Amino acid sequence: MFQPVVPFSGVSGWVFLQNTLESQTNAFEKSPEIVRDTDYFEKTIATIHTPEDLVGDRRLLRVALGAFGLQDDIDNRYLIKTVLEEGTQDSDALANRLADDRYARLSEAFGFGEAETLRTIETGFGREITNLFRTREFEVAVGERNESMRLALNADRELVEIANSSSSEDARWFQILGTPPLRTVFETALGLPSGFAQLDIDRQLEVFKEKSQRTLGLESLDALADTETREAVLHSFLVRDQIQSATIQSPMSIALSLLQA
């Protein structure tokens, strides 16, 4: 398995990763394990007709969950089966009641019981999921070297989708609040305290919007479609994250990191 190279932390590490992203991603996706898993998924997914079928095949389930960043739930088969069975159309469906928005996205993508025809047998569906899986798996591999870089890669990708979404401004903010990796990036970038999540959810929304406008100059989430705007958010995240980590570094290493950035 190809292991991504992340030689620095903070902004300097992010710049290096961006400059080498294409070559590193290509090398990673050619790793035998990734090729085997994605080939198997694309060839087999059309035989899956129910959530029970999917959770019963661990190799397929690993790719399906990994595509949505839920790989840690590989052994929570009952939870995943219920999320898939109940769909998202009913407001009381489990996926809609879970705080993490990624479960709803998983359920919507497979559409068991909601789509007029099975999505698993649609032409191109397997490739759609494996493309997501490859991207997420690369981010996981980067995270094994530097978790902050994984969070930044994830945010850079997902914030574009949120910016281009037709949902209302508040709905998009709630998506950020309800997606743990994105929430972490914003909480760090905005310098919010660790107990912030204990506030009422509507108050959290107000603070996110107010501080994003004041600290990041973010008037609307539409602006995140712009690369420079996203970079400003990510740089704030990486700098603050590095400062938080500085308590375990020597004064000399802190100075060197800041100079590199």
C-alpha cells in the first residue's frame, strides 16, 4: 500500500500536499488493496437488492461505508442496516435523527425502498461509490501521517459541494454543524472553546455565522466555491491547530514551524 508523504505540519505541510496531490493520489489508487476492493465492488454491487445483502458482505460494506467516511462503523451492522432500510424521507427515520449528517448521505445514495428502481443495478452506480471511496481512503491514509491534513483535505472537497448546494444558508450551516470533520475545522478556525457544542443548536448556528463573518470575512457559504476563500478558512484552521499543538513542542521547533509557514 502506497503511504502518502506529509513532511511538515501546518500551512507548510498543506502547501506541500497540494503541490504533490495529483501524483500521490495516482500512486495511492494503484495500490493492490485499493484496486482489489474497488474492482470487487463494481463487479458485485448489482447483485445487492436489500440492505441485509449489503451488510452481509463485509468487503462491499467496507467500500460503501468508506465512501462516506463511516468506515469505523464496519461492525455496527444493525445500525447501518436500519439506516439503509428506513431511508431519509420520513423525518423520524434513524438517519435523520442521528447527529452525524453522513448517515443520511449514505442512505440517500443507496436509496433502498425509496427509488423507483434499485440504485445498485444502475449503470455507473458502482463507479460512483468507488470514486468516493478512493478519495476518502486517500484522506484516511494522509490522516495516519497527519490528522489535521486529513481534515483539511476533507473540508476542501466537501465545502465546494456545500457552496454549490441549492439548500438554504441555514440548512448548509447545519450540515457543517452536523458533520464532525467539518465542524472540527470550523471550530478550530474560529477559535471556539471545547465546550461550545454544549450550547443550544440554534445558538451554535448564530455564533458560527457571526464569527465566520467577523473572523474569516465569510458573508455567505456561497463564497466557499472560491478557492481563495476556502484557503483562508483552511489556513486559519491549520495555524490555530498548530498553535494548539505547540504546547508539546520546544520553542525552537515552534519558531521553525512558523517560519516554514
